[in-house]
Amino acid sequence: MRISELSERSGVSPASIKYYIREGLLPGGERTGYNSTEYDESHVGRLRLIRALIDTGGLTVAAARKVIGAIDDPGISLDHVLGIAQQAMPESAEPPSDIALDRVRAVMRERGWSTVAENPGITLAATALDDFAATGRTDLTALLSRYAAAIDLIAEADLDFVAARGGDRDQAAETVVVGIALGDVLLAGLRRIAQESLTHRRYRGGVVPSDRKEPS
Amino acid sequence: MRISELSERSGVSPASIKYYIREGLLPGGERTGYNSTEYDESHVGRLRLIRALIDTGGLTVAAARKVIGAIDDPGISLDHVLGIAQQAMPESAEPPSDIALDRVRAVMRERGWSTVAENPGITLAATALDDFAATGRTDLTALLSRYAAAIDLIAEADLDFVAARGGDRDQAAETVVVGIALGDVLLAGLRRIAQESLTHRRYRGGVVPSDRKEPS
DNA sequence: CTCCTATTGATACTCAAACTATCGATAGTT
DNA sequence: AACTATCGATAGTTTGAGTATCAATAGGAG
């Protein structure tokens, strides 16, 4: 198919398709002449992946290029794909404090988790703890433990999901990448729902009155 | 204190402080003359909150203004603050498909969750499901159920956390806001840790060999 | 065979977000 | 009296993510 058809099928403008090819997110089509190039189904699928990562997953184009590169490189093993995908997710600039790091390590011990030292989740979690602390909140220990317990269930579900889909390495790699990026979003969405629902259940008509003001 | 001291105490440049005041994220200090304005502790705390929301929570300046406005408006009840904070989080442009929405509603029924129709988590979760589907993954039902079960635990922990801190409305409102934004990040971090840890445990030396390629 | 439309890669332009720098006026400090 | 810091206003910068324009040209409609 030509670029105009690819554009229609994927919902991405021709100009953006060219841009993604320039940036190395999308492989170019097969040139069949000076002014004609053939694209196929794989390009449609890849474009959908790109948009999911960028639009919903919140990745930058540069980050998306990285993880897509990892999917495509057959020399990178599945758990390295996991690592690369994890590292590509939005990260913090400032390194976290040692206190926060210790707290994260404590909860890891509590749950029997062990990772390589540079797991980006560790700094990410520690940075969040620092920010909680900087805005005056303390006593996070209980919260952190309960979060970790719930996350254990989630990670088990994640692994089962990847395992269940089996398929070849490329498919599995894509599932890992999509699962990390979109899983975060899915979980955030469910958390909003549950928070509102449980709030209503707990405080129905009670502690929190005032239903006159509209939330904009 | 003057702006230079506020800058040092908070780690935010004077120019950025002025910018935040212009944008309505930070209340201006008390003017004490043509070229002197007094800032106090509350400005330091507010700046820390702003940086946490923007840098770690990933909010835009506009979104941060919204939630901070909700904290400051005493006419807005606590659970409306929750709603506003939820709505300020990064959202998707395209509305999700009805199929995805039905799936989300099904899991809500399963868990006994109920919310107002416009809960932003619903569209967020449904959008993520659509993207999963668009990139070829199906059979999400099992994953979704397990996620929801774990999220129930998390949301319970969230509410306990807010309740435990008690304090006045303003404090509680700030806790709600910080908790939503930073909680997502904290959970994402823990998930990365658990994913890596469980992957190693499951596939130790097995399914996934190849440790020659470095993840850059 | 000839005009028309689509396509190509390259380059340049646009747009928004989030700062950052400059400026003239001025006021307290030495 | 000179110096330095501050004020608000306005203008400029930087980065990310596309869009738009362009000359060359090839394949199809008539």
C-alpha cells in the first residue's frame, strides 16, 4: 500500500508517518521506484503500537524509539527488553535521598523482592517517597507495605499475562513493552475508580458534606 | 523573606518563582514597598508541593494550578478535591470504544464499585484497554480482574492514609492531591521492582538466556 | 503521447509549554 | 552618592512534536 492508504488505515497523517520514519520509530517501506514505496500490515501494526505508547503511555518519541528498538533487536533477551522498557518510562532527574532508598529496600526485603541495583523502579519509588516527605507527609511505612503487597499480586498477573500469550520472542517482547506502558495507565484508571467508590461508601452523607459546589 | 531567600530555601530560581506567581500557582507575597515583597514559610511549602506535582507527578503547570486552586478554595469539599485532582491527571484525547467501556463497567460490577458516570478513571482505563486491543492483545479479562482485586487493596490503603493524617481540611486536601499524583508514581516504581524480581524468580537461568548484550 | 495527480526525501516552518533574560524604575545599604 | 537587590512587565529561548513546502518524477486517464 502507499503512504496515503497507510495513513487512513492507521489514523496517522502522512507527515507524521514520515516523521516517525525519520526518527527511526517506523521502518521505511520498500522502495519500488523514485516516487513510490510499499508499506504493509506490519507498518499498520507498528503505527498503532507507536500511538499507544506515545498517546496513552505518555512516552516521548525518543523513549518510544528505544523500546521499539529493543523489540526489534533479536540479540536482546526478553528480560532485557523488560529492563529497557522500564528505563524508558518517564524518570526523575534528581537522585533520591538515602533515607528513601533505605525505605524502599526495606520493603523489598519484607516482600522478598530482589533486583539488580540499577532497577529504575527503585529510584522512582524513592523519589516519590522523598516528595511525600518534602510536602510534609510522614508515616508512610504502613502505606508502603500495603502498596507492596498489592503490587505483588499485580506483578504476578503481569507475568502470567505474558506467559499466557506465549508466541514468538517478538510477540512476547511487544507484550512486555505494551504491558508496562499501558498497564500503568490501566492501573491508574482503576485506582481512580476505586478511590471514588470507596470514598462514597465510607463517607456516605457523613464526614464530608457540602454538595453545593460543582467541581468546575 | 525576600525572593532570593525563598529561591534558596526551595531550590526554585527567582525567575521560575515569578513565573509560578504569574500563572497563579503560587500566591504573591505581601508587598512592603515599591521593590520589596515578603514571603513566608507557606510559600516554601507551596513551592515544594508544586515541584512534586510537576516534576515527579508529571502534571503540567496548568493542571497543577487547577488542583492547587481546589486545595485553596474552602468551598470545595474533600471529595470534590479528589475529583478535581483525578481530572487534572494526564488524560487521553480520543474517547474510548463502547466495548472497552463495557468491560470496565463489568469489572466495576464484579468488585461492587460505583462512581459518578464521568469518573475520569473509567475513560482512562477504557482507553488503555482499547490500546491493548489495537496492538493485538486480547483475553484481557483475567488480567483486568486481578488488577481490580489488587487495586481494591490499594484504594483501601489510600483512604486509610488520608483518614489517619486527619488534620484540618486544607491538610487533608493536600494529602489527597499529593496522594493521587505521587501514589501513581510510587506504585509504578514498585511494579517495576516486583516485575523484575518475579521474572528472575520464575525464569532463573531458564527460558531467557543470553546475558551478553547490555541494555545500553 | 500528454496532462494530472500522487509520491518521494529534504528542508524549513510552526506551535505550545515551561522557563529565562532583560529592562527601567526605585529603594534601602554603605 | 554609589551600589546592589528587588519589582512587575515584556520579550526571548529551548525542546518536543509535529506540519508545510518543495523540486523532481513516475504512473495513470484521456
